Amino acid sequence: MTFEQALRALEEVVQHLERGDVPLDQSIELYERGEALRAACQKRLDAAQARIEKIVAGADGKPSGTAPLDGAS
């Protein structure tokens, strides 16, 4: 599942929960699904942020390339 697909699914879960017209058991299942989707989205965002932070600046302070996340050359 891509980040965008997970985010759309999470938005649908939130909409269902906000309507308040689902039975308690289904609300709990939706909440659990939403939490799993939120965690998946957060993991993808954290990975993207780590990649962005690995951008290497040149002598002039401008980005000159990227470095591997594991620190290898």
C-alpha cells in the first residue's frame, strides 16, 4: 500500500468514526484499522524525512547530492 493509499484509507476511517452512526464494535474495529494506517503513514513519513536529511551540502551551502542513509560512501 502506498502512502497515498494509506492516507486515503485513514481519511475514510476518520469520516466513518466522525459520523458516529456505526455500532460500538464496528467503531472499535475502525479505530484499530485507523491506528494501523496512521502508524504506516508515520513510518513512511519518518523514512522520507531521514532521506531528506541526508542531502549533502556543498562548500557554498547548496545541496550537492545525497548520501546513503546507512552512511556508506
